[in-house]
Amino acid sequence: MKKIKLTLIAITIVGGMGAAIAANAKEHQAARLDLYFLGGDGVFYPAGVEGVDYTCLTHFEGVCTYTYDPARRRYTPYNFGMYGPISIQQ
């Protein structure tokens, strides 16, 4: 009985660690990717850093940011919502 209990605890711990790593994978990937937003004029512009330069307003439909795939020479949707620049007034 103790062996089964220890095995289940070990599986739970390993599963929890795997879930935590998977949940943060997209965040870490975004730090390495150049993200772009589509301007009203149909041109893609660098988005900046999420939470510093912009936020994705998730209660809107559409694509917030894109990544660029040089092999295909096209932009691919990355985050969904509406691009919202953060302006800091001084």
C-alpha cells in the first residue's frame, strides 16, 4: 500500500511540474520572438514588449500580435484580442 501511495505522489509531483513548465512555455517563447501588430494602414509594425509597450485586450475578437516566418515570408497570428498601446504621460 505504501509503494502505491508513494508512486501516486511521485506521479502527481512530476505531473504538476510538467504542467507548470507547459503553462509558462508560451511566455518564455514570446520573450525570444519578435512580435508585430497590424496597423490600420495594412502595414505590420514592431509590437514592443507586452505589458510595457502594449496589451492585448482579450474581450475583443481579432488578432492582437503576429510573428514573422521568414521561411514562408508571412505573418502568423500569435495572440488574439485587440492591440492596445500603453501610453505613458509625463
